[in-house]
Amino acid sequence: MSAPDESLVQVEGPWTHRSVHAGGTRFHVVEAGEGPLVLLLHGFPQFWWTWRNQLVSLPAAGYRAVAVDLRGYGGSDKPPRGYDLPTLAGDAAGLIRALGESGAVVVGHDWGGLLAWTMAVCDPKAVLRLVTVSAPHPRRLRAALFGEPFGQLRAASYALGFQLPFLPERRLVARGGAKVGRMLDEWSGPGWPEEDVARTYREVFRIPTVSHCAVEYHRWFARSQLRPDGLRYARMMRKRIDAPTLQLHGALDPHALPRTAHGSGRYVTGPYRWRMIDGAGHFPHEERPEEFDAEVIPWLADPEPGR
């Protein structure tokens, strides 16, 4: 079976595809609407298309929505290094400036959520409001991985296998990306994903070097925990976040456990809101897009979200 190319990410819709350069890296972005900028950051094992519903609903509500393929994914550059969270946060902050803005609402899911938490600490002026989806604060995640061997550590045990060289990325793309499809199915709630949705994610993940780059995110996070760079990162993330923050989580999420995510608000001094979406697993913005948008869009429009 031949490997697909980057043209697969050029999915047609009521949006525009283009390339934007930030910090020496080329990013594929998808843009729709006019108004305040909302930057949408995807997670593993997906790409910008995970936000296809919000690329319609946010422009309809008066926002400029921009979904990006993160470093190493989809149609963006795939350099051999730079898959640590501080570097990725620098990518996203630079992208906001390259899009002509000094700050944006940042919405991040899964790894995109960890990245968004990091942005709010590293470059707080770039994050006007923060929405994290299925993403515990990195310090909450770290504590749960060390402290709950039969809870969060077991839920994330797949990532332990990613520490091996070469083999994990090969397994991810074997048999047409079947393992990617299984992850989507096992991490979601009932009734998702549809076969065509899973097929799209499987095919795009098979673009050359995407699987390796995606695994590098996990390798850095795991291996850095006892290294100087990881310890510096953990200390840095003690800093409290001033940006208004909305944290959304699927009630049925078996991957990032709700009890791991709950309590992340201790790292936020600004207005903070925690919401669970019933019936959703790890992908609430896709599994329950109407409920997801009903939480996000009114919160964005509220001038006093802390009331």
C-alpha cells in the first residue's frame, strides 16, 4: 500500500487553506470568518480537520477561526526536533503574530490543550482567553501519572510503548493505520467515529514521517520527567494563569480521566469554569459538537466570564 501525500489535508469546505511561516517553520492553516481570532490546536492522532464543525460555528458567531496542523502533522513542516512543549508553545505564539494579531483566544484539544496551557504561562500576552479540551493541566497530569498507577498511568499506558525506537511509528501506520482507528474508537463515547471519519484520520496519519513526529511528542514528555529540561518545565508551570479559562471534558473519557483533569483550576487565578459534556469521550468537540459549541460560544461572548 503506497503512502499518501500531503494533498489529503486539503479537505474542501467553507474555509481557506494556506501556509503561514512562524519561527522558521511552515504551518498549514485553515481559516474561516472575520472578527476576533480563535486559534484551534488539535491533538493526537488527528490534524486540523478535527475542528471542521467549529470552523463553521465560530465564524457564524462572529469570530475568525484558524485551525492549524501542528509541527510534524498534516501539511505542516516535519523537522527532526522541536517536539517539547515550550518549543511547540513558541510555534503557536509565533503563529498568532504571523496571522497579524498580538493575542488570540486559544482552544486546544489533547496535546493541543497541553500546548495551550503552556502558552498561557510562557507567553501570557498571546492568550486572551484559554479553552482546554480533554487536557489536564500538565502538572495535574504529571502528578496523576506518578501517583495513580492503576488510574491515569494505566489509561495512558500506550505511551510507554512509544518509548521504543522505530517500532511504535511503524505499528501506527501498519495495515492502513488500523491502530489509529482503534485508538479513536476506544477513546471515544458510543457512536463515534463513523467509518468515513476514522478512514480520513487513518489515511492522513500515514503521510510520511507524521507517525514518527507524533510519537516524538510522547517521547519528550515521558523522558523529560527526570531530566533537567523536564524539571525546569514542571517548575515553570507552577506559575498561575491570569487569562479567563474554560476547561471542557468528556464525562466518558477513558484516556485523559476526568478526575485527572478536575483540579486544574488551582493553576488559574483568572476567571475559571469547568464543564463536563455528558455522553462524550475524549473528543467532545466532534462527538457532541452542538453541546460543545453551546458551552464555548456563549462563554466567549460573555464580557465577564467569572460571574
